[in-house]
Amino acid sequence: MSEAGKKEECSTDNETPTPYMEMCTQANKVPIVDNMLAALFSWLTLAGFVVLPATFTSLKHSTTLSSSKGGEIVQKTVQNLPLLPMAGVMCGIGIVGTCWLWKKWRKEYVWLTGQIFLWVFTAV
């Protein structure tokens, strides 16, 4: 068999897509809206679970802000803000949205891993 025959024979074997290769191709065809929603829901989960409660708690106890009149106004405003419900709603929307996308794309585990699980698990 000639060298050209071997190359041709090898290239036909490589052209047969495996199920994983097809899934990778389909993961790239997911609508951009779903990619954007995945990012939004991940950030809402992050903001509700970590960022908001920690930020406003540290502002409430800041000695630097209490030294000025404007800082005292900010501290009083922060103390009166209902942070727990707001953070709970943001976290809830993020988790429900993530679960909805998970259910919608449950057969596309390549997309789920890249867009849902890695974002959420690194965010939380």
C-alpha cells in the first residue's frame, strides 16, 4: 500500500464523529441568550449569597464613615435597608434560573459543565 493510501485511510477514520464530538459541536450552537442567562443567574447567586450581606455589614461597622456627617447618613441608610430579603430574592432567582437552564440543557453535559457548573461552583 502506498503512503497516499495510508493517509487517505487514516483521514476517513478521523472524520467519523464520536458522540462526544457531536455534543461539543452542539454545545457551540446553544443560543447566545441562554449563555447570557447562565452568566446572569450565576452572578445573581454570587451577589445574593456572598457580596451583598458582607459589603453592607462592613459598612455598618465602619469607623471611617462615622467620622463625617455624610458617612453617618450612609450608615443609617445601610442599617435600615432590608438586606436579608433582597439577598434571598437575588440568590433564589439565581438558583431557580440555573436549575431551569440545567433542566433545559440536561442532555448537553458539555455546555452544562462549561456554562453552569463551573460558574456556579467558582462563584459560591
